Amino acid sequence: MRNLIAYFIKYPVAGNTLMVLIFIFGYFGLQSWKKNFFPVSESRILQIETVYPGSSPEEIEKGIVLKIEDNLRGVTGIEQISSVSQENSGVITIEVERSYNTDLVLQDVKNAVDRIPSFPDGMEPPVIYKKESRNFAISFSLSGDVSLTTLKKFAQKAESDLLAIDGISKIALSGYPDEEIEIALKEDALRAYDLTFLEVSQKVQNANLEVTGGKVRGDKEELIIRANTKGYYADKFQNIVIKTTTDGRIVRLKDVALVSDIWAESPNRSHLNGQPSVIIEVSNTIEEDILFVTESVKEYMEKFNTENSVVKTTLVRDGSTTLNERIDLLVDNGIIGFVLVLLFLAFFLHIRLAFWVALSIPIAFMGMFIVGANSEVSINVISLFGMILVIGILVDDGIVIGENIYKHYEDGKEPMQAAIDGTMQVLPAVFSAVLTTAIAFSTFFFLEGRLGEFAPDMAFVVISTLAFSLVEGAFILPAHVAHSKALSKEAKKNKVEKAFDNIMSTLRDKYYGPFLRFAMKNWVLALSVPIALFIITLGGIRGGIIKLTFFPFIEQDYITVNLEMPSGTRENITEGYLEDIQAAAWRVNQKMSSERADGKDIVENVLLKVGPGTNVGSVTIRLLGTEERQMQSFLISNAIRDEVGEVYEAEKLTFGINTPFGKPVSVSLLGNDLAELNLAKEELKNKLKELPALKDVNDNDKKGARELRLKLKEKAYAMGLTMRDVVGQVRQGFFGFEVQRLQRGLDEVKVWVRYDLEDRGSVKRLENMRIRTASGMQVPLNEIADYEIERGIVAINHLDGRREVRIEAELGDPTASASEIMAEVRAVIIPEVLAKYPSTSVTYEGQSKQQQKTASSGKRVIPIILLLMLAVIVLTFRSLWQAVLVFICIPFALIGVGWGHYFHGHAISLLSMFGIIALIGVMVNDSLVFVSRVNELVKEYKDFDKAVFEAGRSRFRAIVLTSVTTVAGLGPLIFETSFQAQFLIPMAISVAYGMMIATFITLIALPVFLVMLNRIKVGLNWLWTGKRPTNEEVEPAYIELKSEQLEIDKK
């Protein structure tokens, strides 16, 4: 290694060539690096979708879902199974364990389902697939004074145009129901012509077809025989012959039915700012770049609006906005941080030396761009987080190496020799420091939960950047410094440099030196101060003075209001309530905009959507950009909630923003005693509503629509009718009978035969419906059946095979600590509920589940990581006890972390933990450099106390500069006022404030610990041997020196 470093120093062209190559390939790597909002990893979610038209949730559960869940029990690799059984369909969702291959588990799941011997008649084959990983990119609306059919055609044309762009592959259209052809039969007409539903359906199927009948093989030509009477629109069905009467009259379909092209009865309607609209939503896959996708779509929108005057596009939501703002934040703070680092280095070192040290930042980043572009990692808000984090610690290695080279030069060595000796002296400690930091960050590769999907991107960025920083520090920096005028005899310090040099000397000799000497002599008193501060900090955390939360609130530019009315509510009623919410949003906008100095609207547009059921809908409110509005979105959300007021008729009404970790409060109650489960649900909901910090307390156990439940009379059985016969005919008339599916362009159009709306529009019509017996007799339904009206079930939820009711709630203030609220829920509320309803059990979902998964995996991984870090330090020092002392010093940095968060009004969160990991790396770096210097001086002075004292003095400048540059690099971010920065500030606080305390710990507490350890070893050795050794004789460096001298003497 020494020869290689000497080569780079002797021939600086080698270092310059390496630097230029890193810059060139880094630039091209940055250009080709994929960009996403959040990291997109391979999906671990499998879904089984089943469709059984006309079935109830109970039928879906018993006949389909329970069979599938039972057969999945033996499949390995499944972490969790959840299911929803609802009217006409069921969905089973399978979460695969991270350590298993999802595709192999998918095949095992398919095999398990195939082994089920039977499903109900009429059920469509189950669809089993792996959910595709994709990120939302952008959505826009098409609206204008035209029909919905015209809007749909424009939307399909836009979809086709966008899919033609290479790099865009996932588009979803919404805002219109499916198209259908309805054959609405008239009961009176059927009776008049003595026809049944089945006869009409069969006639339509037999007439509307396209069939090839073979070929006529002539001598000179083959003629294909084909019959094509297939129609694709309602007008082609009108003249289908249904029957010929005894008098020869032809009865056509139009004589007994109204045939129409209609929209399906399931609602799917959208209104943007009150105008009917079709929504186009574009997503990006793992391989696609969100910035390219959004820019391409916005260019298309601009072109579309130029070419069309009747239909216009309007941006609904742009998923790249936050990413772009985060990139801008990184660039701005990176530049400011770089300048500040350069200034501080220039003040305390030579200006040219400072420049070469600071150059490690762009070189390391360019190197990281090279490996990043060729990995599965993308540029996203998490990897950008890592880039911002690493800015503050990148120059640490360069400072240690550069300052040590300069020290060797001041000792009288020639520049090239000073560069070689200065680099080699500290390189083992620097390498160990980088390695321990990399090991610490590798923790994030092994965490589970949603964090385990996100954090590896950040860890990859930090580790690869530090690796290139080490390469730069070992090979490029020494060459630049050796041939720089910083090591020239002609180079003289200017007045500013001399002034700061005097400041540093004064701090070291007049204040630090005497204080260190006092602390070494009075080590009990010296250590009592940091220990007391550490205990006070722990008390502040446990007492709630210093707040804790799992994940901080992420500011967004939109608010979503979800409304769910009682099942069975008609579409127009639901839409009316949604319009009230929309109006409330505009009233809040008017009030807030009038209070602004610039008068700008807070609300840019409002998207109202009804569907997929008649009783559900949403209002999505797009806000003015975060930095322009200067108001947190949850405050606007709360204002709209207050303006709307209580909607007592609603089953569910939520205001908020979705987060990647789920709801802050999410509790699943499990049990097979449905009555007790419902009672437990109501009691838990009532108790949660009493907590003032919670809003929008809801559950997923909704009341069903009112049902007419038929029961046959004795007369029905006497006439040879069964329940299947009766319900089958009722179903044909009121639900409908699907006779065909037609491919009309891109759409699959179903052809339905059912009663017309008048004949199925009242209970009286149902009572008078004619039921046919096997003999052809027709009898009114009310003569053969009774009915009761009861509430049905909307959906039946399962979690791991048991019935589940999930209760969720939002925080009124998303910046509050969800952990504190959940602690109260777990400790007080849940035990009370479970004690009252013993057959019910509980699991915690949402953020609590993610927190628990991350914590449990951390408990397994962190001890191994710490052991590896300890091993590296032991190998560096060749002393277990010195390595342990370094570890003992690390927790004291929590003093700065905790009170830094308190002073800035932030809670310690998961993002703070990222900063703490980085802080540990910097602390270990400084400690390694310090202890390594102690060991060197023990060999040189053969006086332990003098060696410790002089190590402190000689490493004072490097350690202080490391802290100052770290704080300077992250300082702009800490005091950044933009809303985007609030997400990142906890990380910066952890590193910066932690480093302030860590500096004192490294320069004061660590030497005192070393002295304390030395005295303990001296005492133990004295007790063991009966002879008191000198302070030096028990130190590993002195023992090594003696061993080396013995080897030399033997030779």
C-alpha cells in the first residue's frame, strides 16, 4: 500500500487521471440514473381475485375464501394472509416473507388453489397474480362541454398517444363506468307473447354471432363459408327474431324490450372543479424514470391544449414536485455547505490545503453516481436523504489525512515525504473508521417492514460515497497536497490564517491543555459531568420532555377526503354530500386567500369522484405549492373538516394524507364470536373517540344495505318449485343475465338481459313478478314466497384465517407523537376491552406494525453489527479494552441529539436514527484517530500520561475541524425554513448537535477513560503479580514495543 500511495504522490498525473475519469463517468452515470419518488422494489404481494356474480358476502366467505385460506396453510414463505369477502367477489391478499422468492411462492399458491376439488357453480376461475411494483407519477383530467362518450374517446386517444412514448407503460383511466348493451324486457310483453327470460337470451345468443362454416373447394377457387350477423351496438339487436306466432307474425326483440347502449349501473364519475371529467393517471415502474414520465406528460398536455379548443387538460396531481424540490434542496444546501466547509478549512488550515480537502465532496459524489446508475437503486427522496446526510461527514477523512500531512511538513520533512508519511500514519485508523461507518449503515440492508424497503437506498448512497471518499483521501488528496503550494517554503500565511491559527493555538494551549490535565488527575469528577447529563437526557426522553415518534409528518400538496355512506345509498345522495365537502373546501380557500398578502388561492383545484359503489366517493384537493402557501397541509385539512362539520349520516368520513407506513392508530380485533367482536369494536371506538388527539375514528365493519330475504311458502313446493328455481328467475329479472361479451375497440362490452327500470323499480313490482313453473304455469311471486327486510353485510374481513374488524384513527396534529398515543392505547384501553370480551384478541397494524417489525429485526441485526464494528476496532488497536472504551463513549452523544431536538421543537424519529448512525461513524473516526495517536506516543515517550496528554494536543485541530465542518455542512439545513426541509432537519440535528457533544467526549472523556482503564489495569496487575508495574507496562502499545525489540535483539 505504501508503494502504491508513493506512486500516486510521485506521479500526480495518475491521481489527476483517476479524478477526471471519476468526473466523466460520474456525469454520465447521473444522467442515466433512474428517478422515482419512493424506492420501487420487487413486489412481495400476491393476490387471488374471485368473482361469483350474484353471491352474498357469506357465500363468498364459506364457498370460496375459507377453502382457499385453508389450502394455503401449508405454503412456506407466507408472512400474512388477509381477505375481503363482499358481494359478487372476494380478494385474498398474501404478503410474502422478505427472505423468500416471491415468484416461487406464487407458483406454490397457484398449486394450492388448483388442489381445491370444487367451487360453487357459476363462479369464474380464480385469478392469481403478483401485484406489480409501481409508483404514482402524474394525473390529469380531460374536461369540456361535450358528452361523457366524447370525453372517453379523447381519453383513450390520449392513452394511446402516451403509451407510444418509450418510457411510459402504465396508464389508468377513470371517470366513466363500463359500457354495456342492455336488453330491458317488459313483463307485460313477455306475458303477452308467452316468452321467458331464458328463451329471449337464447335467441339473442343464437342470432348475434359470427361463424365460419368451412370452404367450398372448387376447381379454380376456394370459397370460405361465413355467417356474420354479429352486432356491436344496440341498434343491431333491435330486429333479432325472438318468436313466430301461430298466425305467422314475427316477434322481434324491439317488440318485447328496450335495447340501449348504456353506462353500467356501477358508478364511476369524476368532476374537476364542478365540471364532468375523465381522469388519466400515469405510473412509473421500477425501470422507468418519474421525471421523464412527468415531463413527457406535461409536454403532451401543453400540446393537447394547443390543438384542441373544446376539450382541455388540467393537471390534477404531480408526483415529481416533491422530488424536484428535494433535489433543489440538496443542491442548494450542498453548495452552501461546501462553501462553509471550504471557508472553515481555509481559516484553520492553508487555503490551498483546504481546497484539496473540500474537493473530496464532489469526487465522492461523482463516484457514487457511477455505481448508483449501475445498481437497482434510484434517485428518490430516500436516497437524496442519504446524499444530504453524507455531506456533513465526507471531509472528515480528508481533514485527518491533510492535517497530518501538513503537520509532518511543519516538522521539517520534504513535501513528498511528508505526504507519504502523513498518509500512512493515519491511513489504518481512517480505513477502520470508514469500515465501521459502512458496517453501521449496513444495518439498514437487514431491517424488515416498510423501512426495510426504503432504507437500503440511503445506506447504499452513504456507503458508496464514503468508499470513494476513502479512495480520494488515500490516493488523490496526498498527491494534490504534495505538489500544492500549501507545502511550499515560499507559502506564507495571510493575516486571516494567522489570526485563526492563533485562535486554535490559544484554545489548545491556554484552555484545552490545562483542562485536560485537570480532568486526567480528577477523573472521577470529570466523568461525573457527562454521566449526569446522560442520565438527565434519558429522564427527559422518558418524561416526554424530549418527544419520540416513529415517522415524522411528510408535507404534501394535496388533501384527500374519503366519504362512505350507508350501503344502499343512491348515487345522487352520495354525490350531494361530496359537493358539500367541495363547497366547504372553496369557502376555506376564500377565507385563507383573503388573509394572505398576495391574495393567492390556497386551493388550486378540487377533484370529486363517485364510486366504485353508489355509497362511496372522494374529494381530492390540490393545494398551492408547499413553499408558496407557507402553511402546513394538515392545518388546511383541519379547517375544511371544521367547515364541513359532522356528517351524521356518513358511515365513514376521513380527512388526510396517505403515508407509506399506514395509519398512526390501527388496531385489528380478531375473533369468531361475531356478537362479542362487534361489542368490542364499539367499545374500542368509543374509547378512542374520547382521546382529544385523535380524529376520524373509523372501522372496516360497515352496515350492509337493507335486504329482501325470500322464504318459500308451502304452495311453492306443492307446485314443484325450489328456492333455486325462484331465486334464479328473480335474479334474471332484477340482476340480469349476461348473454354475451363483445370486444368493441379497446372495451369489452357485456350484453345484459333484465327487466326494464320500471319493472324493477319498486317492491310492489317484485311482489307481482310472474314465476314460471315446470309445467309453464305463471304465478305471482307473493303467492309462493314471503320476504323479510333485514340489514345485510357489506364485507367480511379475515386476517390470517380469523374474522377481523379493524379500527383506525388519524392524528389531529400529524406532527404529534403517535408513539405516545399508541402507548396509552396499549397500556390502558386495550386491556380494558380484552378483559371485558375475552374471546377477542388483538393485533396492531399500520405504523405500529411497521415499527414492531423494524424493531424486532433491529434487535436481531444490531448486536451482530456492533460485534463486527467492535472486531474492526479491536484489530486496529490490538486491544479489546481500548475498543470497549470507544463504544462506551458513543451513548454520550445522545445528550446533544436529545436536547438538539428539544431546542428546535422536533421529535426524535426514525429519520433521527439515520443521523445517529452517521454520528456513530464520525465519533468512531475521531476516537480511532485519537487512540491510535496515544498508542504511537506511548511507544515514543514511554510515558503513558504524557502520551495521552500530547495525543489530545496533537489531534485537537483535526478533531475540532471534523466537528466544525460537520456542523457547517449541515447547518444550512438545520436552519432551513422551507417545508421540504422539515422532513430532513431531525437527521441534521442528530449529526450536528451530537457532534458538538461528541467533540468534548472525544477530547475530554475518552482520555479520562483511558487513564481510568490504565489505573484499573495497573491495580489488577499488582494484585495478580504482587509487583506494581509502571503505567506504561500494562499498555498494549508498550507491550508491542517490547516484543518488537526482543525480535530485533534475537536477530
